[in-house]
Amino acid sequence: MAAGALVGAGLLAVALAGALLDGGPPLPVALGVVAGCLLAGVLAGEVPPLRRASVAVLAAGAATGAVGLAAATGLVTALLVLGRLPVGSERELGTPLLVGVAVAAVLARPLARRAAQAARAALYGTRSSPDELLAAVAEAPGSRDGDEEDDLLRRLAESLRREHRLARVEMWSVPAGGDGDELHRTLAVPARAGEPVPAPLDKADLALLARAGVGGPGWLRLWLPRLLEGRDPDTQLRFAPAVHAGRVLALIVVERTGDADALTGADERALGEVARRLAIVLRNRALDEALTDTLADLRRANAELQASRARLVSTADAERRRIERDLHDGAQQHLVAIAVGLRLVRDGARDAGNTADVELLDELDRGVRESIAALRDLAHGIYPPLLRDAGLPEALRAAAARSPLTVQVHAADVGRHPEPVEAAVYFCCLEALQNAAKHAPGSTVEIEMACRDGQLVVEVSDTGPGLPDGGTPAGAGLQNMADRLGAVGGSVRWSSTPGLGTTVTAAVPVGSAG
């Protein structure tokens, strides 16, 4: 309602002044517009969203009404200067004059602001206000040695000194690497030659300052007299601690000479506001630094974890190769020697015509040969020599031939890769084949291998029933797959559709195929 009245008053003033000049809108039209503004204001008061925005609406209405009243004042002033009502062709100037005055009223404030900024820049050079500098402190990246923050705090002190005509500004803050239990005087503008460095404010001092707010010499004489040591007793002094969540993060101390204008309540409120905002900025910077440290720790822990997984997998693969060699060169060779001996004994028994002994020796020979084959399969399962000698595609084709499922292997220019990569992918494929044999017996499995976008990508797909609701299977084997691939920087994912089978996709970064 108030906003509508303000807008209406401005428009009515413009219409009346225009009528005097025989310009502007007809008076009935203007009265209709004013009535419409009042009606809109009443209706807006009944609409909850607009009622919640009443402050903004009132401000806009006041601004519009002020422009109208300024335009009307300009027109009335023109009439007073003219000393009479316009006559004849002078009446044609009414509408242009009305528009010109309205435009001047709209542009007056922005132009005045820009002119003041230009005058300040001409007198002092291009300098930032305290608000602009606090924004710069907030947006600047954290610096470990504190040099950048000290520079910005110095600029803030210089801006405060200039804007409030101060003789001196001191900044007390936590030194780089400090724990926040002490404040040191970081800088003073201007610095005094030969001035001793004051002792830092300790934890007890900070506890007093946290409850002080903006204060002056009287408070300091009672609670913190050493801050007055070495200062001119006639100097006007104020201080404002930058407090956040009960902790003093900085302290601003300002001085003005005794013969200058007295520091006012407005100066104190402005100083308190700067300190409050400085506390928020410093707290945010501290949080940014803590977050940076945490991210660095996480990256370091992730690198250590990956290195640890790589060591475990490398050690396990080395142990697999050792066991495979021991089985091949030890137990398997012993069995071969036994088989040769049995054949010699069997041939002797056959020559002697001992049929019963020949049949027994034949049975033993078959058992030894079966044991050798089983031992060879076991050794190849532990670590297949074919993987080391011929590469991943051939080793997987050999594993597919031993699988109870129908397995097809497709490899397109896969090439050779580092042994840990080939071993990780090979054993992950074996795990996927075992899962398919267990959960999708009788299905057909396809293994697709290719190098693309700097990665070795292997997909193992079966035509089984899939997983219920397309979920991810659980089990130690699947975790082992993720651990193995993660140790070489790779990843694994599962996708399944009920009735359409399951696909396991492994991807390892390898660069170009070699």
C-alpha cells in the first residue's frame, strides 16, 4: 500500500507540473494511473509472496516516487525562473522538458557516485575501500608463508587510515604456523623507526578481548594496560577484536591525534564492522587451508594405498611364479621320473610273462600320468607360463579351452603390456569365468579385448539369467578383482539385466599398446 502511494504521489506530482506547462499526460489519465498504483499496492499487501518482499517493493516504490517528485520539482523551478506560465510555442517544450528532468533525476545518483570515485582516484590514486580489500582477502588463495595475506592486511590498514583520517593503524594477527593462542603485531601503518616490538598477546589477554567489542583507552587501562605502553596519552585510540565463535583471530588498533576531530560513534561502528568481517574472512581462509591440508593428506594416503596394493599384488604374483616353478621343476619332474620307472618295470614284467603285474603297473602308470596332468593344470592355474611367454590373448584362449562353458575370445591388436597389468587382467577374467560357471551354468561367454583411449579394456559377458534387479554381486572374489585392478591403476564395474546376462568390464590405463 505504501509503495503504491509513493509511486502514485510521484506520478501525480509529475502530471500536475506537466499540466502547468501544458505538457505531459492529461490529468484524468494521470489520476487513473495513480488509482491503479494504489489498487496494486493494496492487492500486493494481500499476496503472501509480495508481502514477504515488502521491503524491496517499498524501496522500489520510494525510488520511483522520488524520481517523480524530483522531476516535478525541476518543472516548478523552471516555472519560477520563467516567472510566468508558458504561452504560445513555449507550451510545446513541456513534454521534452518533463522527460529531460526525469532522465536527469534517474542519472543523478549514479553520476554523483562515479564523480566521487573519480575525484578520490585523482587525489589518492587507484586505491580500494575497506570493503573491496576485505573481498580481495576473501577471494585470494591461501599462502603458506603468509606474505600475500600480510600484504592485503597492510593495504586494508592503509585504506582504513585514509578513509577515516587516522594517524596510525596496527594489525595484530596469528603468525604463520601459529596455533591461535597468541596474537603478534603483524604491521603498523605508518611504522615508527626504532620502535621496539611489543610482546604478543597471550591466551589470557585474548580471553578478555573476546568479550570486549570496540573499546578505547579506558578499557585498556583497566584490563590490558600494556597495550597503552609507549603511546601518547593525548592520542585518541580505539581497538576492535576480530572475533569468530569466541576466538580472537585478529586485533585492529587505530589512533587519531588529539587535536584532530574526535572519533565518533559512527567511526566506532564502522571499525567494529570491519573487524567482524575480517574475522569471517580469516576464518574462511583458515578453513580453506585446513581443507587443502586434508585433501593433500587424502591424496598422499591414496597414493600410499595404491602403492601398498601394488606391492601386495606384485609379491603374490612373484610367489605364484615361484610355486609354479617349484611344481614344474620339483614335484612334476619327480612324477615324470616315477612314470619312466614304472614303464621300465612294466616292460620287464611283460617280458617275463607276468600278466598280473603288467596290469597293476599299467594302472599305476595311468594314475601317475593323470597326477602329472592335474599337477600341470594346477601349476598353470597358479601362474600360467603361457601368459608370460605368449601374452594375454593366448593365455585366455588356453583358459577358455579348460572352462566347462563355451567361451569365445576376441582380441583386436591388444599387443603386450607390463607383466603386472597382464596378470591383473588375466586373473580377473578367470574370476569372471568362474562366477559365470557358478551362477550361469550352460551359458555362452564372450571375452572382448581392445585398446582404446589409452586403456586396455576387457569385457566378459555371459548369456545367463543375470542378477535380480540388475544389482552388483557380492563376494570375496569380486573384491579381489577390484583390488588387483586397483593396484595397477585400473577399475572394474558390473552390469546385469535380468534374463539377459551379466557383463564384467575391466579397464587399465596402459598408454599405447606395445
